Amino acid sequence: MNKIFSEQSDWDELLDFISDKQLTPVIGKEMYKFKKEDLLVPVDKYLSGQILNAYQVTDQPDLSLSKAVDYLVIEKRVKMMDIIRKLKTMVKEINYEFPLLTEFLGIADLNYFINTAVYNNVLESNLAKERNVTPTSINFSINEPFSDSDDLERLKQPFVFNVFGSLINTVDPALSEEDMLEYTGSFKEKMNNAINLTNALKNKNLLFLGCAFPDWVVRFILRLLSNEPMHDWGTKRTVLVVNDPSETRNAQFDFLKNYDVSTYEGSSADFVKELSKQWQQRNRTNVKNKMIFLSYTVKDKDAVENLKKAIEGINNVSCWYDNRQLAAGDDFKLEIAKNIKAADLFIPLISENSLMHKDGYVQIEWFTADNVNTFRKIDGRTDKYLMPIVIDDTNPYNENVPKYFSELSIGKVPLGNPAPEFINQIRESLNLT
């Protein structure tokens, strides 16, 4: 019953799931590999070596983190809380690049993540860096209460659910294999009141990515996180499992052959690279062009030309402004009003020149844009529309600056030459990050 994920139709279907917000990725430790010199080092291996060295253990070089913790607790009689405290410090010190994770997080339509690794701050900090937003998270715990998430269908920022707790934020992260068993044993009961979290597992297609669990626990994990009998897999949704080649994967894939599940023959890195490439190719052809209306007075023509040239360096963005190059017979007032309404962003260029005449045509454009912004809010739109800037030494709070602009954050773009930070603000406002 097992299906090998390899055809273009498989990729197309997966991309459709992502675009339709119908895919929940379950991320495992194989995705956490940081760049150190010319090597990619698994965080699991790094922390295992660090914690064993901390207790002068030198004869167990190849243990996974969970087995290293088991070894210290059982063989060396080290208290679990002492291990957690040391590991917490070690995790906080990890400040490397994570190329594989970064590439995966670059798929911007993925906004909800199940995380099975306990070093969750790595995922969240990389999300913040890649998306330029602050993600939210919930940490499952046996001994501490945790709340349900908000409605995941209406996410405005990335969200992470850490199913084995967090070295940083919980007192009882599942470090050892015994801890993992305890977590899986209480998972179903404690999730009864977390309806939104449960629905993200139950009602979505699942991508298990880099989840190389120990042989004996893999069945518990896959069954609990899928939240339905495994013999029902494939009848209601797609389940795809991607792991790095290993003896663990061989055993896991042999087990999965009994169920209607897709598996990928390459590594996690191969999969992410191809998925990212396919997603970018699709979105290059499907991205809706964005239009920015630039409102200026004729004496600031050079500044508006500078600004237009810089902004149109952003892919899929064009600028429109009144340069009176309309076709003969066009009603330019009507044409301008239509473009103000159609714009994704309205940028007024505030200057001594534009404020010189209180009743000039540029003020009419500004007033029209303010009305458009009001109706956008009435329609429930929360995306930024007005982005006023000052292009000379004019005080942004000059009495001639309309109140509906002075109440906003007014940027400074001298002579229409924007700094990179301003261009990034435009990308963020247009959801092009």
C-alpha cells in the first residue's frame, strides 16, 4: 500500500495543499543542522557530545541526545533537572546558520508547525529571522497547564506547537526515551480541550519531515500525531514521511509499507531543496502584481522618479503617479481616482513644495486616499495602505500636514532615495517577504 513520492503530480498535489493551507508539517531533529565551518552539524549530535563532555563521559561518542540522557540518568545517576539546566544553557548558546531549516521556512504559505524537537527556540528564532515577524508557540507539558491556540485558519503570524515541550520554556521536556513514552501516554487526554490544535492534526494532510524517532516509539508518535487509526490513512487525507537514509528509516519504512502512506527515497535535504524550487517556480508565475500610487507635486518630479526606480527593483511591484501621459480624451481626474482606489499602497511625498498650496491637486489625492483607507477598514482589511514619507527637511508634524498622515509613522526618504530598510518595509507591507 506504500507509495513512493517521486512524480511531478505528487509535487503538484503537495504544492496545492500548501497553497490551500491544508498541510501541517511535523518537523523532527533531522531538520536541525547548523553550519559550522564547512560542515552541517546536527543539533542532536552537538548537544549529545556537549552534555556527555560536561560529565566527563568520553567512551560514548555516537549516542543520540535521548540515549545520552538515558545513559547519564541510569549509568551515572545524574539528576534529570541538572541535565535540563545544563542543556538549557547550551541551547541558548547556539547561534549558527541553519541552511536546511531556513530554506524550508522560506515557503511563506506554511505558517503552522508541529515541532518534535525540544530545542524549539532554534525554530522560532529562525522563523523570526526569515519572516521578519515574531512567531507564537505553545509547549505541551505533562506537569504544566497549556492553552489551546487561536483559530489556525486565521493565522497572521507563524505558530509553533512543541509536542515534547521545550528546553527553554517548560520544566519537563521529553529528553529521554522514557520521557517520550510518558508524553505519548498522556497526549490524547490532555489534548481534549485543545480543539484548534487537534483540528490542525486531524483535519489536515501531514508531512512528517526529518522525524527519525527510535524504533520502539515511532508507532506511538505517528499514530498520536495523526490523531486517527493508521489504517484510515490515505482515505481522508495524504500522509507523507521524509527521513534521512539510515537503519532507523529502513525499519520505519518497512513498518509503513502496511499503510496507505507516501514515503520519499531521498534525504530530508533533497526533499526540502526540491520543494523550495518547485514552490518558487509556481509562485513566480502566480504572484499577483502589486501597484503603489505615488502622490507628489510637480516640483518634486526628480524625487518621485528616484523613488519609483528604487521601488520597482522589487519583483512584481509597479508604481503609478500622475505624469499626465494619459491618452487624449481621458478624464485624468477619474483615472487618478481609479488608480488610488486600485493601489495596494499609497505613498504621499510630503515636502515644502507639496504643502505650499493647501488646496492643490495633491491634497485632493491625499483626501481621496484617506477615504479609500476608511472604506478598506470598513471592509475588514487590516493591511497597511497609507505610508507617508517626508523627502526634505519638512517637519512631519507641520500644521499643514493632514492629521490622517501625522497620526501615522511618517518615514524619511531624502530626495526620494530610500534606504534598504524602507524598501524592506514596503515588501513587508505588501506581503512580499
